[in-house]
Amino acid sequence: MQIEVKDPATGALLQLDAKPEHFKGMQGYRLMHPNGSNFFIANQSGTWRSADDHHIDADFLINIGLALEGHKLREQATHT
């Protein structure tokens, strides 16, 4: 599925492809940038976390989680 995520640092709107995946015993999503880079996140105890040792800005991760959960774009944080 395609999700729209605000980059909280710049306010830029990013289009990411999110695919459900099972990774190291966790169910989550593989997020893919248009440039081909990707990372895996999983919701653990109500908090979205990077699960493949890929560093992700905490606010960006929150915005991704909000998008995956179907929240409106205006609910995502921007720190510009």
C-alpha cells in the first residue's frame, strides 16, 4: 500500500510503499523509498520501532505509524 508521510524536519510530503512482512518473529511493515532504500518497522506494545537496526528519526517514525494506522495527514508532526 502507498502511504503519505510528512518528513517532520522539512515538512516535505513523501510517498512510501508499505508492505506487510514477518521479520525475525515480528509482524510489521517493510517501508520502501522511491530511491530503493528500505527499512522494517513493527508495533511493539503500542509504539512503532525500527526492527532491522536502521536508524529512523523518532518523529518520522511516529508519522509513519500514524499513516499506517489511517490517521489524517494533518495529524502528522512538522517541525519547520
